Amino acid sequence: LRRQRQMCIRDRYQRRVHGDSRYKMIRSLRSLVPRAKVLATRDFHLHEYQSKDIMREFGVTVQKGGIALTPEEAFKVAEPLNPKGGLIVKAQVHAGGRGKGHLTSGLQGGVQICKTPAEVAKYTKEMLGYNLITKQTKAEGLPVKAVLIHEGIDINRQIYLGLLMDRKYGGPVILASKNGGMDIEDVAKNHPESIMIEPVSISKGLGPEQAAKIVDKLEFANEKQRTQAIEQLQKLYKMFIGLDATQVEINPWAVTPDDDVYCVDAKLLIDDSASFRQQKYLKMKKSSLASEDVDPNEEKAEQIGINYVGLNGNIGCMVNGAGLAMSTMDIIKLKGGEPANFLDVGGGASAKQVKSAFEILTSHPQVKAILVNIFGGIMRGDIIAEGIVSACKAVELKVPLVVRLTGTNSQEGMAMLEKFTKETHGKYNIITANDLDDAATKAVKCLKQIDHATEYTSKLQYLSLIHI
């Protein structure tokens, strides 16, 4: 449940902060299922080269190839490969639309088709060390630290195939479309009738009859193609369940002139709630040779048992309960501010956890004010106050802190904060609030005062320079 709340928050605010982020693909996949919402989970993403290595383990047909970190390595990887269908170079970043993107080196396209190992090395040099910018990345793009080189294949036909979890059906769902090789968002928009949705019983699994039913609807041309497709679909499902995956996407699922069926491009997400069962693949992610977009604060929060999701605002939030956290961030937005994070300390946090939460909040580079909003049920207001006092001393809090406490021992907690403020002679700017509306108003007001002070200081410095 803790993981589910994290992903709910991330899904809601990440699009607002980053625009079309790396979550766009899975969100669009989920939207294809009518009136259905996928179980809210938090996933760890694997790169394409890792996904293909895993698929090989499960007997799924993929092209031969390997990873490279330098142009020289890329040349060596490409040398033994069959260049008949071309040699493919792919930038390894967590984003879709790589082929249509561009690199800061000036190279157009994070996917290149080459004829020789020398050409592979040339394009690799123009990718490594540069940022790849696509419609699913931030404006500055993502750094390319590794490339995947593999054999190209001649493709007669492209199919889209996706496996994911869906709440409406209470288990796995297979999405498939004859219109593969293009963005699934475009397929959903322009050819929704071509998308097939097939729920699978989590208890029975995907048997040969149901696999054949799906494959037959995709109209493979002959028995060789059909047989391979049925076998691969069952292997993909076995992998999907065995890895505790939330998404396996194959686009395209390709048919060659020789009637062989290949998984050409793969995206694989694993639910990290199952990381205790998937240690092998968690280690694979952490030891990735390619770029990773990991917030160290999220890992730190996980270690101490609190929920944290970083955003790009400037008001740090510490709340207990996911619903209250959502409300807190919403009202900050309504008051003209931007939340810097979602942080839920839960119902039974200790003073030590509260102190650690403050350390995480203050390490966010954009935080200019902190809002604490606690409703005391199991959580006691005096415990929160004790943690705040300890945190202020430990991190030498420099930013304004707005505190709203209500419920169990809230009066005792507020009294502790007032006493601490007096004893420290106003060293820490702690502002108490009567309710959530008052707290959000005061937090945003603090930001405006800080911005005005900064602007005034800048003007004074400018005038002094002119005078000199």
C-alpha cells in the first residue's frame, strides 16, 4: 500500500512537473483499457539491453548483440554480428521516442542503422557523453552513458504487444494491435478499433488455447509464424509473472521474410514492492552500465520507512497520510505555490524518523519553505514537535517552517514549538497555523517575502556596483 500511494502521487504530479515524462508510455497503455485503472505501484525500470538479456533467459527470440561504453567497445561488439539486416545502434536511456529524438552533439536520432562496425563506432562517438532529448524527456534530455548494438532484421510485418496489470479485471491484461512499430498513443487515437484487450486469469495463467486465440486475432500468415507466436507469447507471460512485472511492452513484435517472429524492442518494468523476490534484477538495475535517473532521497526515505517522492517545486511538505498529503499539495497549488515533494511519515513515526524526514526535505536544492501538516490519530503531536525541534538543531534550519498540528497531543506539540522558538530567540523561523488553509497561505506568503528580499538585495548590489 505504501508503494501504491507513492506511485499515485508521482503519476499525478510528475506530468505537471516534467511534462511528457518517462511515465507517459505506461500511463497511455493503462488508458487503453476502458474505464480501468491499473494497480498503483512503483516500478523499477530496466534498460532495453537488460530487458533483452532477461528475455533470452526466458527463451524469447531477440536479436544478437551487446552493450558498449566506448566507440572501441562498440566496434568489437559489432564485428561478429551479421550485417545483413544492418547493425543497429541504440542510446540507452529511460525514454521512448529515441529514434525521433536528437542529441546535444547535433546527431539526429538516438537509434541509427549502420552497415559496418566502423560506422557503428562513428555513431557511438556522437552519442556517448551527450544528452538525448525526446518528447518523453525533460528539456535538457538524459545523458547517454552506454549504447546497445545488435543485429538488424528485415521486417515484413510489425505488431504491438503489451502485458500489464489491470484493476478492473483483477489481474493481468494482454494488449495487442496489428498496427505495431508506431507510438501506441497514436494507435489508440487514430485506430482504437485495432487494439485487442484480453484479460488473463491470474490463477490459471495463459494456456495454449488462450494464447492461440490471441495470436489468431492478430492474423499471422502461416503455421510457422503462428506456432512461434504462441510459444513466445506464453514465454513472455511466464516472464511477466515470474518477474513481478507491471509492464512488458514489445513494439514491434516483428515477422521476418523467413517467417521468424522476433521481439525487436522491449520495455520492462518490475514492481519494486517485490524486490525481496527479485534481488537478482534489482542488483541488475543498480549495477546498470547505462544512465539512471534515481533520486537518492527516495532511497534514503525507503530505508527509514517513510514515503518520499521528489518534485520540482519550492515548498517542502511533511504530512501523515496519503490523502492528507494530496490535499496539502493541492491547496499549495491553489494558493499559488509549488510543492517540492510528497512526504508521508505514516501513522506511527518516531521523533528520529521526523528528524530524518527534515534532513531529506532540506537537502532538496529548491526548497525555500517547509510546511508540516499533521493530523494526530495514532501519530502524536508532541512526538512530531520533538522531531521538529531535534531536526532544527541538527540541520541548522535556515528556511521558514510553517506547522499545523491537530488531533492527539496537538496542543502539547504546539506549546513545545513555541517554547523552543522563545528559547532560541527566534533563530528558527517557526510559524504556527490554525488550519490547512491558513498553513498553505502562510507558506506561500513566506516564499513571496523571500523572493522580494532576494530581488531587493540584488538591486542594492547592482546599484553599489554602478556607484563604484
